[in-house]
Amino acid sequence: MFDRIRLRLTAAYVGILALILVVFGVVAVFVFRDQAYARQDELLMQEARSKAESLLKGREEDFIPTPGQPYAAWGEVGPEGRISDPQSAPAEVLDLLSMEQARRAVREREPSLATVEGHEGALRVASLPVVREGAVVAVVQTGQLREEVGGDVSRLVVVFAITGLGALVLAAVGGLFMSRRAMRPVGDAFERQRTFIADASHELKTPLTLIRADAEVLSRDLTDPDRRELAYDLLAETDRMNALLSDLLVLARLDAGKLAVKQEPFDLANVIAETSERFAARAAAEGKGLKVSHSGRILARGDEGRTGQILAVLLDNALRFTPPGGLVTVEWCVRDGRVEATVTDSGPGIPAEHLPRVFDRFYRAEAARTREGGGTGLGLAIARDLARAQGGELTAGNAPDGGASFTLTLPAKSF
């Protein structure tokens, strides 16, 4: 139980950290990308101004492309604003620079930045009109592929991913360590409580046994019907308390992992048949039907005695909530390497809001499915823990046509 709590605490801690890292990483990547794009725009515009100055000074050789530097091209502007073909740039670059942006820069006499599509991908282009004596004589363009900036962003994402995964692994290890330390006082307190319950239950059984024996002897000599009824009530309440103490002892041993549970092959069909026979007389006396579907042997692995105890709890629960004239059915099958035994009643069923807590200790569902008949409120909790101790599971639900349905699942075994 505490191992599951530690795992849940660690998972919650790692999940929160993962969410923080994701949010931080997304924000950091977007901020870095925007800053990188802004630096690229600034670089392109500075390069365009530098090329424009070189053009005005007649140093056209400055347009010869340099490895690692932005592409650069320029075109002369005629009297009517017509732009000549770009010059001083390699041929493969000419069609990557934007003629449309160049015309816009000449027309508006303002520098501009735009992203255009080229053969190699998205290209960021800076266009700058060159003005001499109040007239635009040329236009200079510089360009750089967006992927050159995007590559830096991609590398940042990879770094964040690797760093984040490492942080989550360390967080998981640290979370397990810290949750173990945090749960240690709780575990110690729980162990003391378990020991107290086990010792108290064991010690109370002896006086209860004596009380029952004395009450049974006294009831034989009572002739007054009212006093005899009181004696029978005393015996019934003594039996109820004894059952409660027995359940508490079983739970204490289950929690401590000290309850002997076998792991050996057995015939589940035989256990179902024997357990059902024990409840057949009670069902008949209460005017209820008990139907068991037979389909030959079902080979399971686990504890035959504990499985019978689980089925007894399920049948007792089903008969308790089945109205007179109703029907309790027991079916079993083999599915995906597991054997399943399902007990279904024709009672009011379990309200949806109570289903998640139906196996909680001492939990009381309201409305129709109250614990009538002196139930301890621990039977289903013990049954589920016994199923899990055998490597199985016990689940609850509602049948399609009404009534509650409990399914016991155990590992299958072939002899």
C-alpha cells in the first residue's frame, strides 16, 4: 500500500516538474526564436546599408558573396523607376531575392523587410533604396535563409529536451527518496496501529468466546420468551462482534504481508460449486434464486481456500441485496490468460457515485444498498485484498439489466 502511495507522490512530483519544464521550454524557445529573428533582421539591414554605401562609393566588388555572410544584390533604377536585373550576385541567388520588394522600396523610398519563398526555402530579404541627389538610383537587397536561424532554434529544442529528460530522471530518483523519507513516519504510525488492532482483536476474542458460551448455556434454561429473545440477541451480537474481530485480524495480516496465501494450481469451477452449495439453502429460505453456470473445469493459480472466502463474501453480498423472487447468478470464463468468475444479483445495483469507493473499508453506500443484516463493512475490502494477494483483481460494476456485478480475476494455469 505504501509503495503505491510513494509511486503516486513521485509521479505527481515528476508530472508537475514536467509541466513546468514544458511551459518554460516553450516560452524560452519562442523568446529565443523571436530574438534570433530580430537579430537576423538587424544584420540584414546593416548589411544592406553597408552595401549601399559601397555602391555610392563605386566599390561594386564588395557585392562579391562571402561565405557565411548574407546574400547581396543590387539593381539600377532608371528614370521611370524601372529596375534592372540584379547584379554582382551568383546566378543561383538572383531568383531568391525579391523583385517585388525591390519595387516597393523604390516606390515608397523606405527600407523594408519581408520573407519570401525561394528554391532553398524561406528567405528573409531586406530591401534598401539608394538615394543620390534626391533621386533613387539603385536598390540594394540582402537576404539570408530563415533556416539558418531555425537551425539554432532546433538545436536549442534538442538541448532542452535532453536536459529536461535528465532533470525528470533525477527528479524521479529524488522523488522516490524523498517520498520514502516522508512516508516513513506514516508507515511507523500505521504499523503501530496495525499491531494494536491485531493484538486487541486477538485479546478480545477470548472473552467473547466465553461470553457466547455462557449466553448459550443460559438460553437453554430460560422459559420466559422475552428473556429467551434477549439471550438470542446477545448471541447474535456476540457473533457479529466476533466476525468483526476476525475481519480486523485478516486485514492487519494483509497489511503486514503476513497472511499466508498459496500460489498453486486449483480448479476454480470446483470452488465455485462448493461455495454456491453453502448458500443454496439460504437462498431457498429467502425465496431467492441461485443459478450457477457450469462449463467444466477452470484451471487457476492461487489459493483455493482464500478464493472460496472471496466468493463467499460476494454471494453473501449478492443475496443480501437481492429482493425476494430475485436471482443471483454465478458465471465464469477464461479470457486472455486469466480466469474470471462473475457474481451478479438482481438488486438495485450500485449508484455510479459510490462505485469508486465500494471497496473502501467501512464505507457505507447510501440509498438502497445499505449494510443490512449486520455486515461489518469489511467484507469487500478483504475480498479485494485477497484477490490482489493472489496476483488477481476484484472489480465492481452494474449489470446492463440492473443489479450489481462483481468480477474476480485470477491467473490461469494449465496442469
